[in-house]
Amino acid sequence: MAIKSDISESRTPADIVKTLRSGIGPVSEEVIEEIQARIPEYARPSDEIYIKVVRMAVEQAIEGFLDRIESPDAPWDPEPFRMIGKGEAAEGRNLEPLQAAMRLGARVGWRRLTEIAGPLGLSPRSLCELGEAVFVHLDRLADAAAEGYDQARAHEAGEMERRRARLLDLLLSQPPASPDAIADLAKAAAWRLPRTVACVALDDQHGACRVPPLPPDVLAGPGRPLPCLLVPDPAGPGQGQMLEHALRGQRAAIGPAVPLDAAATSLRWAGEALDLSRRGVLPRGLLRCEDHLATLVVFKDEELVSALAEVRLAPLAHLRPTQQDRLAETLLAWLRHGRGAGEVAAKLHVHPQTVRYRLRQLEELYGDQLADPDIRFELEIALRARQAAMSDR
């Protein structure tokens, strides 16, 4: 917003600016004293460098105002006050102390400038225009400082994000990076080194992995070949509920809790669980590897699983493909969800009588084998493998 040119249009005498400039020194000193006395963040009487910066900012603000009064259409350089805003960000403050200091400075400066200009006999209209120009100029300075502050914060956030991404790369590297390198980068990324971590593999089948809002101590790698999260102290208070809430509705797998230097192992198991979920071997949604260790161990050797399936599914081999599919689906539901026909029928969305008929067929095909818990375990593995193979087609 440009400063209004009403003062020049009202033909204010040219020597007003000269007179006002002659009093800049005392006015600047009074503004500085007021700011340091009333704004605690700027009370640094022993810090000569800081006092010099404050003085320079005050003098530039006053001189800039007079320049605008003298030449309303002259170009204005906002960079000095952008730098002041960046300095506030570097100090770790928000903009409230700076804005309060600028408002205070404007009031003190306006009061003293009117006293200096008083003997010149300015009209009430000219004094009003001068006052309006002060506060328009204040808005310009505040906007420039806010712009610099936002730029610095954005840069800081981007730099911190890059450090955290690099830290995640180090933690998941194979072979593991040196503990010293990890500790140094963790310090730079403001990340506390935990004793244990768990990695979460995120589904990215559609090429747009969505990372939900997460606590700042969770490292996120949505752009990695396997998009993932690294969760510190996964057994800590509230961590499990946090993940369940954040990942609700997504397909994801939580790896086992491991020491920090084994983070890549947790991610590997989580990735394998996620793959088995995509193939239908494990259920959809949020998986915990700890709940499916037997399946993960068995499916590490799929050739062995295929050999097991050939043996355990042999009684179905002579049936038509459609019969095989119906009986295999029924047997898997029976093994997974209970022995009652009603419960199995509800899972398969068929009539209980249909389930009873199929179960009688299975009893004829398998005989006493279905009473053996080891065979039932092997049958479930074989049927899950069959289901996965059909999903892959």
C-alpha cells in the first residue's frame, strides 16, 4: 500500500522535512529507550551489537518515513525490514514483540515529530495528514517484516524437513550408518534418539501416498521406494492409539519394534506384510507384524508353501475349478472364523444350509485329517497361498 500523498498535495512547506530531519537523533533515542523499557524481548542493555541493530532499525524507519513524505512516488526498498523479520525468526520469537515495538515506536515518534513541527504553524489538516502517513508507513514496515519472517520460517521448515529426510535415509541404510553420523544428524534435525523404533510401510499402489498428520517425532518418507514412517518408542504411552487413529482407513503394516540400528529390518518385515495384504494372504487395513508372525515366517519360502499346498489340497484336485473354488473358500472361512455353519455363512454371505452341504463334502474328501490341529494349520497356510495366487492373476 502506497503512502498517501495528501501532505504534498496540501502544499506543506518544503522546510518541514528538513526541520523534522534535524530532530531524528533525539527522537530515535527516545523511541529506543521506550522500546527497551516496555518490551522485555528487546531489553538488552549490555548487548552492544543488539542495541546497534535496534537503533539502525528505528533510524531507518524514521528516515524512510521522511523520505516518503518528501518524495511520495519514489521507490521503496522493503528489504531492511524483511531482514528484521528474518532476524526475529532466527531469535525463535513470534512477531508479537516486534509488532508491539513498532506500534510503540510509532506513537512516540508521532508525538515528538508533531512537537518539532509545531512551530512551523501547520494547519490541523496537515497535522492529520502527517499522522495518517505515520501509520500507513507503519503498516508497510510491518508487512515487510512479516514477509521476511514468513520466508525465514519457511526456509527453516524446509531445511529441517531435508535434515529429517536425510536422517531417515541414514537410519534405513544397509549396512547401517555409523552411530556418530546418526547422532550428529539427529541433533541437527532436533530429533531425540530413541532406544527402539518401528517402521510402518504405507500402501502406494496408486502412486500418491498420503501421509496423515503425525507427531513431530515421527519421521516420514512418502517419497521413498517403499513409502514409510519411522515411529520412535512404539511401545510408549499412546503410540499405538496414535497410529491407529492416524492410519485409519489406509492399508499399512507396522513392523516389529527393534533397536534403532535395526530399523531397516523392521521396515523389511512391514513391507513383506504389506505385500501379503495386497495379495490377500493377510487382511486389509492396518496390520501389525507381531499379530501375523507365523504367516510371515511361512511365506518367506514360497516354494515350500507351494509344495505344502500341493500336498494338502490334493483331495480337491479332481474337482471342477468352480467346485474347487467354492470348497476352498468355505474351508478357509471355517478354519479362520470358527466351526459353526452360521458364522461361516455370514462371512461368505451364503445360506447356512449351503455351508453345511459344503462342509459335508469336505469331510468326505478329507476324513479324519480335519480333526488334526497340525493339518488344519497347514491347510490354512495352503489355502491362504491359493487365495493369494488367485488374487495375483
